[in-house]
Amino acid sequence: MADEQLPQAPHAYTEDSIRSLDWREHIRLRPGMYIGKLGDGSSPDDGIYILVKEVIDNSIDEHMMGYGRTIDIKIIDNQRVVVRDYGRGIPLGKVVDVVSKINTGGKYDSKVFQKSVGLNGVGTKAVNALSSNFVVQSVREGIMKAAEFQAGQLVSDPKPVKTSQRNGTMMAFEPDPAIFRNFKFKTEFLESQLWNYAYLNAGLTINFNGQKYHSERGLQDLLERKTDPETINYPIIRLMGEDIEIALTHGNDYGEEYYSFVNGQNTTQGGTHLAAFREGVVKTLREFYKKDYDASDIRASIVGAIAIRVQEPVFESQTKTKLGSILMEPDGATVRNFVVDFVKEHLDNYLHKNPETKEALQKRIERSERERKDMAGVKKLANQRAKKASLHNRKLRDCRFHFGEGSKDVEKEALTTLFITEGDSASGSITKSRNVETEAVFSLRGKPLNCFGMKKKIVYENEELNLLQHALNIEEGLEGLRYNRVVIATDADVDGMHIRLLLLTFFLQFFPDLVRNGHVYILETPLFRVRNKKTTIYCYDEREKQEAMRKLGRNPEITRFKGLGEISPDEFGRFIGDNIRLEPVILQSDRSIQKLLTYYMGKNTPARQEFIIENLRLEKDLITSDVLPVEEVAEADLA
């Protein structure tokens, strides 16, 4: 009997299956390993901002070593980034190597770069590989050396030439549109990033597109910019030590607000140093006041910042957003012990020397304690109702993956989204077209309650708001947040705008950290569908509609979508997939939440009346010169 033939594997695993990629190919094939998620610029942790950070970090490291007090940054046509420092400049013979050879750089020599952010020799190589065009230029003692790359490939390597320019390094790049699709830099995100650099490097001046960023008092300036002097309970406490700086105060907003940094890197996800800071504040205040206050009462409404510098920091990812557990050199103490001991000593001393702050701080803690106890009974009943409702909750259509649950698929966790919709028709369309792995839907029954000026007790008494906070799992803070993106999806009409404002009021009043940390977005949906027999174009404003009419020629069919419920599930799937348009809700760092809410959601104030009267425009005035009337579109088509 003949031997049986084994079935041929559809993808044979042979020597030909093994590939070796060079550094450039690997970065372009797996960019997420180097810069996190790609994104389109609508989120502060999108890849294009990581590219900017990686280049600026090198200039910051030069400043930290005592070379260069100014950094010039430009973004040209929202595409090209130019960063110029006035440090020592890259050694001329290594200009090409430091931006194109992995594990090549000056930061491996700890005698030259102490306590630097970039220690892995990857940063500028990733920028180079992920840019359609990348130029590096170094000036040292009257000699300039430059090189140019395209997608990481060297295309120009001229010989050094004489120059009258000052010493320093210039890097210019354009993110590759083939990798970063439809990207757009948001100035607000870059401004926040640059202010952080200024606060952490007192005396440094950063010039960005004509604006100056400069700080002399470090983290105290940061908190002054982030808080309203009329609402903080006592003057900002600033504590300075070798390799550590701390600032804190208490405001009146709900939640806790922290800004943490390691070697100048904004660790947006915290880590061991931030956990130790929070622990140290609780321990110190309990011992100082000799009362066993609840930790949540001590930290309620706190606004704090911590910055430490360590040799060879260990981060939990290439993007360096969370610090791991490390030892402090040279004494070998852990970061936790170092921070807790510092807070215990210096905060205790400060309170002994400042009796007015001591009294104000204790009053704030005891006020939080009273509010918590007053709410305890209502909270217990509300949680019991929410637990029962969750078993058969028709408001929430959940997804399979959740943010921060520790799954191996980090990219899917980053895409987890909760759409908050108005009414069953809109939620039905989204539910049928969503990605069930990463997209959930929460349906409102109408306009939610205007929460402005109310205590948090109302969240538990209002069934819909209570179910929403439980769906998000943010009752005790953002640590348990189940969705990375919270998307408000309402109709593009007056009622839809009102619901949007009511939801933003709810989040800003009771969960401001959700907005501050860039988790809240507005879903942009098309207003028009313009099509002929061959092509369909969806348009998000009047200008896009006019362009679509020009493109499709005479007599296209035009449909105006009045609400989300009118868009079929098949069409809806095209707007919430890869081509989703999300507008982030950005809270300006110098804006007071309470003043903002008072203006928009408070009683009919004179200031709001005056604004409406001054900006009232008649319908005929809204036709602007850059929008062509239909007749002109037809004439253009005839031509």
C-alpha cells in the first residue's frame, strides 16, 4: 500500500519564511513598537506628537548639560517641523550615524549625558524612518555638516562647509502621509507639551511659531497656569530638593489632578514616582494632624505635580509614559522610598512654618469628609440600583475589549470607544454598524440633566447619569476607565448641540480628569451626501458639498442628513471605522472650569447676553465669498 501523502500546508514554513529586516524597514513595518499608536493628530498621544517630542528631547538634553538656553521650533504649512537648538552640535563625523544607525548615540556615555530622557538610541532614527523627508544639520566651530533622508534612506550627504551660523543642531522632518493618514497638528497639544518643557527647565526659552515659552519658578508656574487663584484653598506649596521638585494645592473641582515627569518626560500614565507622591501626601498629613483621615478625603480636589531626575530610568514602553520600579543612584534606595521620605520631611516642615496653610488644608480635608459621609447613603442605594440595572441594561451595548484591562492587544485597547447617542434611532444605526470588539454604545432617552452648580450627590440620584458613570467605571477615578475614547454622538442641530453641552457640563463638573486627559471627543458626521450613478461623496460642511458638486458635474443628487437616525447602518459604518472624524474636547490650561461652566451653563448672565447681541448675524450675512452659489458651480462645470 502506497504511503499516504500528507496534505500540503497552505503556508509552508521554510527557510524562505525567515526574513531579516534592516532598522528602517522594521520601524516602518512596526511603528507602534517605537512611537505607540499612529493616529491623525486628534489625540495628544498620537504618533506625530511623539516624533516632535523625540527631536526636541535631544535639544532639551543639551540644555540640561549646560549648553544652549534657546530652542527655536516652527511648523510650516502644518506639515513640516523644524527644530533648531544652540548647543554643542552633533560631532560632524557622526551626523549621519546618529540618525540612521540603531543603538548609536552619545547618551550611552553617562559621563556626557547624565539623567537624560533618551537612553536607547532609537528616537531620531524612528523620526527619520517615519518621515517622507528628514534633514539633519550640525554646526560646530564655523563648520556645518548636513544630510538628507527620504523614508530613512540617505539621499544627500554633502561634505562639510564653512558657515557663520552659531553652534547647534537643526532637524527638520515631514511625517510620512503614507503612514500617518490625514494627519493634522493641533496647536493646543503642542503648546501644552512646550509649556511642560519650559516648566521643567527653568531659564530655558522656547520660541514656537512666534510665541515665547519661558518659566522661572518651575512647577509652581505650572500649577498657577492650571488653576484659578480664586478657587484654590491655599497658596501653592513648592518643595525643592536634589533631583526632585514637587508642587501642590487643593482646589474645588471633583477628582484628583496630577502632572508627573521623569527627566523632563511627561509620564502621562504616572508610575512609581506618582504613586509614591500620592502615598507620601496621605501618610504625612495623617501624621501631621494626628488623625486617621480617609485617603480619598485627603486627596479630593488635589492638584499636584512631581518631577524627578534619575540615571537610566526604566519606562514601561518606548513612548515613556509610565515609570517602572527602579533604584536611585548612588544610595540604592527605591524611587518609592526616595519620594515618600522627601514628601514626609519637606511637607511636614512647610506646614510647621506656614500655619495659615496648615489650617486651610485641614479645613479642606474635613469638608471633603463631610461631603463623602453625606453622600454615603444615596451612593449605596444608587449603586444597588445600578447593579440590578446592569444585568438587563438596555442603554449599554457593550464591546468585548476594554481599556486598561491588561490584554495583550494594546492597539485594540487604545481603540476602545463608547458612543453616547441621543435616542433609539441613532443608537440603533451605530449599534448595527459598529465594531463589536472595540466599540460600545450608550443611549440617552432625551436631554440629560443640567448638572451645573450641583453636588455630586445628584449623579447618584439621577438614574441615567448614574448608569453612565458605571458604564465608564469612573466613580472612583480614571484608574478603572473602560473606554479610551468617550465620543459624544449627537445630531448636528440645535437640540443636538444642547445635549452635547449638557454632557460636557456633566463631565467637567464631576469628572474633569476625563476631559483633561484627552478621553472626550465629538463625533463629526456628514451633513450631505452628493452622488451620481458612479460616485458617492460624503460632505461634512458647505464647502465640501460645493467641491463635491464641482467634481461630480451637473445635477448630482444631494441629500441633507438632518439627524443620525436618518443615516442607514451600512452608511454609518463608513464614518466610524478607519475614516472616523473625531474632534477632541481640549480644555485650555489657563481656563477655569467653573468660570467656563458659569458662562455657558449658568443663569442668563449679562456677559453672555452681550456676546450674543454683538455676534448676532442675519442669515443673508452668512453667505461668504469662499462658498460658491449653486449657479457658479454649474458655470464652472460648463467651462
